[in-house]
Amino acid sequence: MSQKQLKEDFISNLNGTSLLEISAGLSLAPLCLLCRGLLLILYHLHYGKPVSSRKYSLLLDFLVLVSPLLFSCTVLSPIIFFMPVVLAAFCAGIFSRIYSQRKRDARVPFGQVVKEFQKTYLDAEYIPAITVFRVYVNVLTSISILAVDFPQYPRRYAKAETYGTGVMDLGVGAFLFGNALVCPEVRQKSYGTQPKFSSLARQLFSVWPLFALGVGRLLSVKSIEYQEHTSEYGVHWNFFFSLAFVRLAASLLLAVFPKQKSWLVALALAVLYQLLLSTTSLKMFILHGSDGRGSRIGFLDANREGLLSLVGYLAIYLASVQVGLWLLQRRNSVRGWLEALRGLALAVLVLFLFLQVCQACTEPVSRRMANLPFCAWVLAHCLLLFVFFVVTDLTLVFTKLLVKGSSVPCCWRVAQPPDSSKKHGMEAVPVGREDKLSHLCLISAINKNQLLFFLLANVMTGAVNILIDTMHSKTAFTLCILHLYMFFNCLIMYILQAKNIVLKFW
């Protein structure tokens, strides 16, 4: 058997993992973010100033924000359920130290601190959880696309063949969710008196890099005979094409239907598609081809998974547009976001219940078909991760109020109402200073060039697979390669951020 065939078999015929394990894994990124923020506040408490060294800032961010995720999907995967407990205990220890070591002139009763926290005003124009969500989906995807080729990456985390919930299956939907949160329809860009359909031309221009990347990936994979998982998207299709077509189709539908009702359009699409899967031969065609034996004759037959799953992906995207519109409703206080958290938590609960009903009445989750249970599963876990990030941000806001002048980049900026006065020596860092610190933040650096980061990760993944026999790598070597790979990607983004270079011209 050829090396190419061995690698293809290595990532094929898998069944995924449990919803509980995925939920436990999702909690790690917010806990890492919380740990980084608390360490920065503790540093400010001890030294009276923020970390100002680019070198140490990058090292801290990589070791705290990225490295634990690398370990969690390799050597520490057998104890994945204990990792959130350990990280939470570590964060609690740091918070306890911050609270106990505050300057005496800043001490106020804890109950008073809580009351002041609830009255705190936040920068209503910036929701850090959206930025962090999109960046972390990119980071986790970049880790997984290379780590999956090493034996240390659990097979249950890789994409499931037909039915199942793998970590990488969720990454596909999370990418769509993150893109929809910041799409033009959500940001309510105005095009003056021009017709709604004129936005389609703008979207076509904005997605041409995705088409170009799709063509580039297709040509490169075919030219070097790189390993392919054909049942993932088909012979010629790939995720870049899917993302581009979904964005264009969503713009067309949102030009016809009110965007405030996009969730109804999403539900109608997903339910109708599931009915077709359940009552017609469409499912058999997707799974077994036109001849029932896995044929790949003709463009539709060759790319049936990628083409027909567009319906489910489109439903996820439109539902995510509705989430984005709701999130961007003006909330300028902690109290407002605590109420929003209750709404998000209720939505997560409803979606998980809906998922169980869907699986009981129809079929299990299938990324390959992007069926109704897959749509419900993706939305439930994406909202769950977003809830984790909002809770993290609010916790850091509370902690910043304890330490006068402290700051955390890519965290909520605290703003004092115009008629308020400083009380009990509790004060947040001015907005301007937090803006200046953003150039020392790895999250901000990746956010400025997200498409480049993902493209660089794909290119380096291909290079590593060509140069190294990943399937027979030892554990120490695997961890070294993965850390070098991610550190190089992060370093490039950090350098571009330092030079204020944004490689986007479309």
C-alpha cells in the first residue's frame, strides 16, 4: 500500500466522540484566556504597570493561549475531563491572590464591589467575545489540520466518516458561525439608495479570494498527489468553495427575505432538506453515488457531498446571522450582558434538547450530509463556546475593577458614564490605553490577518506532510513539530501586527 493510501486510511472510517467530551474541550480556550488575563492583572498589581515587552508578551500569549490546546488534543487527551478542573483551580488561585493583595486604600467590602460591577458601563461598540471566538476557531482548526496526521491525535477527534460528532466536524460549522457574526448584513452596512441586490456584487468581490484559494488547493493537491479524504467534500470540491458559495447564497436570500427573520429561513431550509433526506433517495445518492457502489462519474456525482451539504451549511450561516443581529443590539452595561447571558444559556439548552429530539426522530449527526441534527449540534456548541467567552470577559472586567489602572488586551473596555464619579478608589484603565496595548496581543494580531493565518497553516501542513513521515512519529518529536508549526504561524502574525500590516485588499 502506498504512503498516500496509508495516510488516507488513517483519517477515514472514523466515528467521532461524545458531546460531553467536546463540551469539556471547548471550555479550555476560555479558561486559557481567563488565565492569561488574570496573570496580566497580577503582574500590574505587583509592578504597577502592564507588560510592555513584545518578546515576553508573545511568549506569554503562546504558552498560555495556544500551548495548552496543543497538549489537550495530543498527550493530555486521555485526561481531557480533568483539564478544565485544573485550569479553573489555577485561575481561582490567581484571582484569590489578586483579591487578597490589593492595596489597602483600594479595599472595599466584597458586596460593594459586586454592586459597582453590576453598574459598570462597557464599550458598547466592541464585543470582544466575537473577536476571540473567531480567532480561537482559526487557531483550533490550524492545530487540528496538522495534528490529525500524527498518531498522538486521538482518532475520535478527527472527522467522522458518515455519522458522528468529531472535534474537526464542529470546526467546519464553527467557521461558518464565526463568519456570519461579522457579515455585512449583521454589521448593517448601508449602501445608500442602491438596491439590495447590489450588495451581491460587493459580496462576489469580497469572496473571490475564497474561490482563488479553492482553485489553488485543488490544483496543488492534484499536482503533487497529496492525500485526500474524498468522502469529505468530493473529488474536486473543498471547504473554500463551500464557504464562498454559502456567503453568496446567503446574501441573495437576505436580499429577498428580511434579515430579522433569517432564523425562519434557516429552519425552513434545514427541515426541508432533512425531509428530502428521509423520504427520498437523496441520502443514498450522497452516501453511495448514483450507481449505489460509490461511483464518481460526472461533476455532481464526483462532488455530491460538497454540493448537497451546502443546504445545511447555508442554514447554519443564516441562523448565525440572526445570532449576530441579536448580539449587536446595544448593551452598554454589565447588567445588560448578564441578562443577555441568560438568553444565550436558554438558547443553548433549547438547541441541545432539539438535537436530542432530531436524532431520535430522524438520524444521528452527519457532517457529510450536513443534516438537521448536524445544524442543531453546531449551533448549540458554538453558542455554548460563545457563552464561555462572555463569562470570561465579565470575570476579567470584575477583576480589573479590583486593581486600579489594570488592563487586559482584547477584553471589554470599561467606560465611566459621563455623570459618574470615581468611587472607593475603584477605576478601570482608560479606553485609550487599552487600545495601545492591543499591539501586544496575539489574539489581536491573528484577528487582523485571519485568512492569511489560515492559508499559512494550510501551506505549512502540506509542507510538513511532504517532508515528514507523520504516521510513525514519536511523541516528543510530534509535540516539537506542532509547537514549532504554531509558533511560526503566530510569530508571522505578530510581526505583521507590530508593523501594522494588514494583507487584505478586497
